[in-house]
Amino acid sequence: MAKLPAEQQHPVEALGWAARDTTGVLSPFKFSRRATGEKDVTFKVLYCGICHSDLHKIKNEWGDTNYPCLPGHEIVGVVTEVGSKVQKFKVGDKVGVGSMVGCCHSCDNCANDLENYCPKMLLVYNSIYYDGTPTYGGFSNIMVADEHFVIRIPDSLPLDACAPLLCAGITTYSPLKHFGLDLPGSLYDQPGMHVGVVGLGGLGHAAVKFAKAFGVKVTVFSTSPDKKKEAIERLGADSFLDSRDPTQMQVVMGTMDGIIDTISAPHPLLPLIGLLKSHGKLILVGAPEKPLELPVFPLLMGRKIVAGSCIGGIKEIQEMIDFAAKHNITAGIEVIPMDYVNTAMERLVKADVRYRFVIDIGNTLKIA
């Protein structure tokens, strides 16, 4: 049987912007969403952040993109309808959906609130849903998701500036917590963690904000010296070093308890491993399209760890959002109209944004 076009696969008409090929150029795309199921939450999308992984996906730089590709996984809005068995949400609630819309609910990872590591985890876009239809992301006017994967947004958080927390926020919050890099100094003058943040983009600025909210010492490493003032005065970092300056790097060798590496382009790991104390941890959260070289000897000489971390489970995402509300943590954003998205992608390649583009879906995505 021939596959139905996107606009006929489900009963609810929807509009978004999608890429059709590896050029990554986005343009208006009519498709459809499923009707609200008994455990579903349907919401009007008001804002959606742009993540560097969206750029990788629309250009097929990871080699797994299915077209048409409608990206967006930092999605926030207001509930318009709930299914008959939905318990946690009601019409009018402020909500969000991140990277996930499905998992098996039966593996060890799911049992331990780690749906993000479920082998059968379904992505909010570029996956095939249980009914055999493709998933489409948040560059669209409406969203439908099982309530398990919907996050409650506290009233104190502005929707536009909290949207990036659903990816950039949890991607940095989770490893800080999991690897024990969230421990401040004690009342008895015991030093707390010293955490390095490599890269000061969408992920990096979130890492600084969360680490400082935890009360730890933070040093930012960047190849953009012009970001020093903002890193220290606005984001609260304790120090800033130019990672291309060997003299500055040498001064802090062997001083870091952990490093959150947010770089999504190929880069050397050896200098970063050298920054770690014995037993230090280098956590990779960026996703370069090409493999990185891992020197082993420096790991042996200090029992150092290189690890990776990918977003977080639903329980932890909600915990992160609630923590952000308590500590007034939001993303630094540039709000853009929908028809600016291709220019935004070009600027993202050049790292020309501080620190996250957020699309004003509610006001600028027009239905023809």
C-alpha cells in the first residue's frame, strides 16, 4: 500500500517548517497530528528553541535523517486538550516537551527513570511512532504527546526563556548531578568542586548557571576572549581562560574536579584531560559529527574518566525545571520569527548567537 502523504496520516491538520533534503533549508510544511488519545496532552506551541543538534539533523550530518525532517525539541506552550485518562495536566497549563516522546517502560533504564537511555526511546522528531507514522518536532503550531513525556512549567518561568532548558538545561544539569560535580564547599571551610565549562554557547552558558546555583567554583574555557566579561559579570563564572593560550592553560593544569565539554565540533581532548585532578572527570555533552581522538596514557596517569551524557530522564527534567524556577535560571535568548529560521541556522554555524535562538511560534507561524 502506498504511504499516505503527511497531511493525511492523522486527522488534525498542522503546519510547521521542515527540511526536505541535505541542504537543510527549512520551508513551510503541511502535515498532521494525531487526535488526542486517552493519555495524550495536546498543546498550542508558543515557543521552540533551536539546538545545534537540529542543525546536524536537518543536514543529515549524523547520517540518520529521514526527510521531510521537521525539527525542534525545546517545545513549550499551553494545553488545549487532554485525554480522558490524563491525571497530571489540564487545559490552560503551561507545559513543555523535550527530546523524547516514547520508550519501552519495561527495561532497566526505564525502571530507573532513565528513559533517555532506553534502547527503544522515540525521539520527538525523526523517529517512527508506534502507529507507524513519523514523529515531527516543535517547529510547528501544535504538539501532541503522551502525558508521561510532558513537563510542567512553573508559572514563574517565562516560556520563551525556559524553552532551551528542555535540552540545554537538562543536558548540563544531569551530568553535574550524576558525576557529583554539584557539591559546594562546606561550613568548615572545606573546598567544594571546581568545575570547568568548555564552550560558552547554548549548552555552556546553561552549565555555568546551574553550576553556580549549586554553589561550586566555575572556570570557563573559550576560544572567544570577548566573552570574558559576560561570563564573569552576567553568568557568574569565577574565572575565564582563553583555551588557545597555552600560558593561561598551563596555570590551571591539574586543578579541575570535573569538566563539562559542550563543544559540538571536532577538537583535541588531550589539553582538557590535562586540566583534571587525579580522579577528575571529563564529561562530553556536545556531539561532533566526526570521531574524537582519545589519548589513553593521560587517563591512566591519574585514574581520570572521560564520559558522555545525553539529556536526562523525565523525572530529572522536571526536577531541573523546578530547580531553575527556584533559582531564577533561564536561558539567554534571541527571539526570532519563524521566517528567520534559515538565517538563524546560518548564524548558528558561526556561533553568532548569545546564547540560544528561540522561535516565536505562537505569533509568527502563520497558517496559510
